[in-house]
Amino acid sequence: MKNLKFLLLIFFTITQITQAQWFIRNSGTTNNLRAVSYISPNVISIVGEFGTIIKSTNGGLNWFFQSSNTAEHLYSVDFKDENYGIAVGRNGIILKTTNGGINWIVQNSGTTNALNCVSCLNLDDCIVVGASGLILKTSDGGNEWDIIPSGTTWNLNGVSYLDPSKIIIVGLATILISSNGGVDWTNHPDASGKLLRGIDCIDELNYLTVGHGGKILRTSDGGLTWESVTSSTTNNLFCVSFNNINFANAVGATGTIVGTTDGGINWMNQPGWTNQNLFGVSFLNPDTGITVGNYGVIRMTNTAGIPVELTSFTAALKNGYVELTWETATELNNHIFEIERKSESSDYRLIGFVEGAGTTTEPQKYSYVDKYVDPGKHYYRLKQIDFDGSFQYSDEVEVFAIGDMNFSLIQNYPNPFNPSTVISYQLPVSGLVTLKVFDILGNEIATLVNEEKQPGTYEVEFSIYSDEGRNLTSGIYFYQLKVRGPEINSGQGFIETKKMVLIK
């Protein structure tokens, strides 16, 4: 067996598998934006100061103004479908629309208190909270609002209307919980001394609330007990939004964005590319979200703020082989890396794969050894594939190899396979090559190659749709390479057999 010799060009690169975590969108206004509702994949509604209401019908690419019929500051908005929405704000203002904001109608709130947050259970039932412990409730879609005693005079800042019975409200030194639709309230002692600004619930047990000084409290038992967790910031946090049971994001002062991937236990900072205060955040699904803030700032994400960030990709000579190594800073839904190679005379071909780490905020290191390289210049790249099938390519690295090769039959890929797999082999000299497939009893299934071949590396596809493969059942099969020729010293030539598995 002869050793493979190389002259190697080694490249280091920061690759293109890096998506912006939060990207900029132009709102068309410099007014402060205070709240946002991500209604559907295309429709988003934002409210702000001086009666500002802007809407997008193409997923945030473009925005247009809607007439609010008020100059009051608007602090909160909630839509239950693309037509029905409620917005609230300063001096007791309540606005209602039933046609997607084409018309906003001022409702009679019966108060001049600032109204800080609205949450709707459905098209009829909504809760509004505000200054001096004010709670308003409607059961007729916002036409009539009733004052509900809260038992406190502290300002109330956030509300989540979870189900017909369960309502959670937070504010200054306040976590109010009702289990009978707002008839009775219990103020949880864990709220003592804290100024809480936002609350969100993903189900009947798991809630998050955020506030001043980077304060985050979480509960997984429906609010019976609350745990204070480290948020990775001391900046004030104004709003929080669950993406799913594990993912959530909170936003706050001076462009602060923090995210969690484990239900709120651990949090990491995410760059928002702004130093403006961010007041509202809303997610459509686990990946797609939006945050808004002062001076018309809008930031959006389609990766929950977490990219698959490939920080390095290198090639190096190790023990006569080419070793590829790469590192990621963070990953989101990363299923697999496929390794592809091409030469100056061929296109990119798949040569192997390495499993990804799924979703993680911890740095990851990967490597792959390519033992079968023809003399000449070669290029490598990574194809990073998500669990949903979406993919991205890295930049490429270049290798120049010269020298002798060995006989080798390479493990098929993929394995197990369905419907097809690729079998590769390598020849250091010319010879008569046969490549055959056998079943587990030794019966010949197919002859894939039977001809003279020159030195080099070859690939052949075996498919269940071929004449030989169409009647095969799931199970174990073998493929065997035989090479005979005058330059091969062994009397029997070169013979090697490997196993593959078909799954139907």
C-alpha cells in the first residue's frame, strides 16, 4: 500500500453560513413605536406615539399609515384575526377595528387613566390594564367596558388573557392572578419590590414576565411559584414573547434583545443593531418575529434571533489525508452538514456528512477526513441543511494534491439508503474492474461496472428504480470490487467487499 502524498493549499474563511440575527426594516416614520401584533405571515400591525398606526401586508417589507382618529400615544395592540383588533393608550384611549384597520373607532373606556396593555382571548373577550391598578374588561368585542376591582393602586403594565378563567397581570410590585375570569385576584409575593413591564404565557403552566434592571421571572406551574433567572443584561426589559415552549425573546432599553432556547432558564444577548429603546416584540412562529421601538425602529428575524453561524472552515494535511475542520458559534435547527468536493474537471459531488447539533448557543467543532483524493486541484464546501429541508452553502476551500493512490472501495452514501446510493472506488493503476451487488445469501443482484478503467476515483449510483433493483426488499446487501491487471502483483488481483442496507 502506497502513501498518499500532497502539496496542500490551506484556506481559512469566515463563511457565508451566517444569517443576520435581527435585520433592519424601514418603518417610514420617526415616531416612537410602542407595540406590535404579528397577525399572519403577511399582516403585521404596529402602534405608537401621537396616534401612529402602521401596517404591513407583505410580511414587513413595506409599511403604510392608517388613520387612528386620535393624537394620543398608543401603548398596546392586539389582533385576534386579520380584521379584529384593539389598541389602547394614554388618557383612556381605546380604539377598535373590525376591518383590518381601514377604520379605527374610538370606544368609550370611562376613564382618563393611561391604558398600558390589552390582551384579547377571542373576538368578544378582552382585558385592558393601566395606571393606578385599573382593569377594564369587555365581553362584547369592545363596545362596553366594565371596571374590574384589582385590589391594588399600583400601575399595571402587562396582561395575558390565557383562557376564560385564567388571567395574569403584572405591574409595579404586582403579579395578579385570577382563576375565575377576573372576579377574584391574588397578588403573588414574588412581585414585591419589582417593576414588571411585560408578561407572556405559552400554555396554562409556563409564563414569563420581564421588568426593570433586566429582571426576568419564570413559572412552570401556572404561577404558583416564580423563579428569578439571570437575563444576561441589567438594562430595563419592556416586553417578552414566547415563540414556542422552549424559545422566547425579550426586548428593552438601548436596543437590548435577549433570547432563550430552554424555556427561560438561560438567556443570551442578541445584536439588534440599534441603541434605541425597544418596547414591543411579537412572534408569528418559532422563527419569525418582529420588535419595534423609538424613532420608528423596526427589527425582524426569521431565525428566532439565532443563526447557524459558521465561524471557520479549514483544510489541512493530517497523516497523509485531507482533514476538514469547521466551527460554529450558534446553531438553529441544524440537522446535518453534507461535505461536497469537486475537481477542475468535475462538478461538486457529495462525499460524506456530519450530523449537526440541532439548536444550541454553545460553540461546536466538527471535522471530516477525506482519504480518497486524486492528484490535482480540488475544492471543498459544506452544505448545511435544516430539519425543515432548507439549506445554505459555505464558501469553498482549495486543495492541490499530487502523488500515488491506493486501491480502495469506499463506503456507500447514504447508508442505509432509499431509493438510491452512491458507491465510490479508487484505482492507483489501470485494470479490469467489476463492481457487483449481492444479497445476504450470496446471490448476484446487479453488475454495476464491468470494464477497463484508468487510474482515478470513480462513482456509480445504485437505485431501487433500476432494472436490477426494482424488486429488492428491505435488508442487508453486499457490494464487491474486483480489479485484475498486469500491474497488480496479487494473482487474484484486488478484491474488497462492503455492506449496505436498504430501507423501504
